[in-house]
Amino acid sequence: MNSGRSLKRRALLRILGASAAVTAALHLRAVRGAEPGKLDVKDPAAIAQGYVEKSTVAGSTCENCLLLQGSAGAGYRPCSLFPGKLVSSSGWCKGWTPEV
Ligand code: SF4
């Protein structure tokens, strides 16, 4: 009788473990698949840095800023100054830093 209870307990623990692993995998996929949003020019952080989507500063755009990340050629890319957001490759802000 005790061994039957023990088997049920082990089976239940196995099911719970598998369920937790599936839940964790689904959560990880959702986090990885989430595309960061574009930085809104009206975002307080953007306003504080004078961020614009189209640079008017000759020779200075996000495209040639040291802080721009991601793949060259993309219209919107991550920027280390605005974590979790994408900035326009044609944009500009006061944080512009020349590439070395
Ligand atoms: Fe563009 Fe400013 Fe980021 Fe440089 S720091 S990539 S200029 S938003």
C-alpha cells in the first residue's frame, strides 16, 4: 500500500516537473520573441536627450553613432542610451558619440 502511494507521488512530481519546464520554456520563448518597441519622441527620456527620428545635424545620425547597436541597414535599431527601445537609424540625440 505504501509503495502504491509512493508511485503516485513520484508520478505526480514528474508531471509537475514537466509542467513547470513547459511553462518556463514558453515564458522564455515569449521573452525572446518580444520585439522592442520604437522610442517615442514624446517619451520623457527621448525629450531629455532631444531625440528626433530624422537628424538635422550635418554628418551626425544614429547610423554613425557609437551607441547604436544591432544590424547595419535596419531602419530601427537598439541604442545603449535607451535600453529596451529601438531608435531610428536616421535619428539623432544629444548623446550622439562619433564612432572611432
Ligand atoms: Fe542615436 Fe542618440 Fe542613440 Fe546615438 S545615442 S544612436 S544619436 S539615439
